[in-house]
Amino acid sequence: MRRGYLGVAAVLAVIALVGAAAAAYALSMQQAEQMFKQHGCTNCHNGGLAPNFQGTVKTIEEWAKKYKSLDAAVAAESKNFKMFKGVKTWDQLMSQMPGITPELKQFFEQVFKQAKEGGAAPATTTAKASAAPKTVTVTQVRTVTVTMTEKTIITETVTPANVVPGTGKLVAKAAYVAAILVAIAAVVLAYMYMSRK
């Protein structure tokens, strides 16, 4: 009888661990947009040189309707890019983006997948606007060096203010450790309960 409870506890621990790890890596629309801004993506993705965040999401959703994969979309559409015209695959395009993170790459892949399946992009939470408008002054200093050659290769040095590198990975690791601790506690409690009988 004790082995049955321990088996159930072990299965529940594994489910909790997998669920926590998956939840730690999923970004909402707002989180992705915030990360997009924090990592300097808006230096190029500003609606002029390249589509802004919402435009990028919309473009990827349109690609899902036209192409069977992100690789096929990039291969077909790269001739229309203002930068990175020579790329042939999604991974190649993402590796050339200066501010891309694994979390953002995964977010855009999820947008494509959900649009392909007929679903909407990851959910956005909305907040009610306050009655009185507030004025916010933001001062941001950036150093951008752009070098252009005949091949349209652009090199940038961007120094965004108040960016703590690796924060997303740190949060994911913390969630993973918390899930492990919960699983261990469940197994210990199950064992203690079984030992009393």
C-alpha cells in the first residue's frame, strides 16, 4: 500500500516540475513587448526601418497563413527585408538580430504556431485607463553607431538604460528550483504519512 502512495506522489511531483518549468518559459504579449523594448529591438523595429512589435506579431501571423514553416516564410520574404536580405532560415535571421533572446524567439515561434492552428496570439491583459491623465518623462541615452557597406551590413552598439542581463533566465531558474522543492516536500510528506500507519 505504501508503494502505491509513493508512486502517486512521485508522479504528482514530476507533473508539478514539468508544469512549473513550462510556465516559467512562456511569455505573455505584454511581457514579450516589454522585453522587446528592454533589449533594444525598437532601435530598428520602430515602424520605419522594420515593423514595431505589434507589426512584427501581425507579420508573423500573416506568414502562418501563407507558409508552412517559419523557415519557408523567411526564405520567401527575405528579399523584402531592409536588412538581413541574405538570410534563408528562421534561426539564421534570429541569430543576426542584436537584441533577440531565447524567450523572445520562442514567443514569436509560439505566435506563428498559434496562428497556424487558427488561434490568437498569446493573450494580452488590459488595464482600465485612469480618469486623470498622468505625465511621465523618460530620459534615455543610447549610443548607436551605424556602418553601411554595399551589402547593407549594419553594425550597432546599443546601451539601453536600466537593463539587467539574464533576468529572464534567473526567474526561470528560480521557478524550476521552487518546483523541485515542492516535489521533494510532497514526497517527504507522503513518506511521513505512510510511515505512521
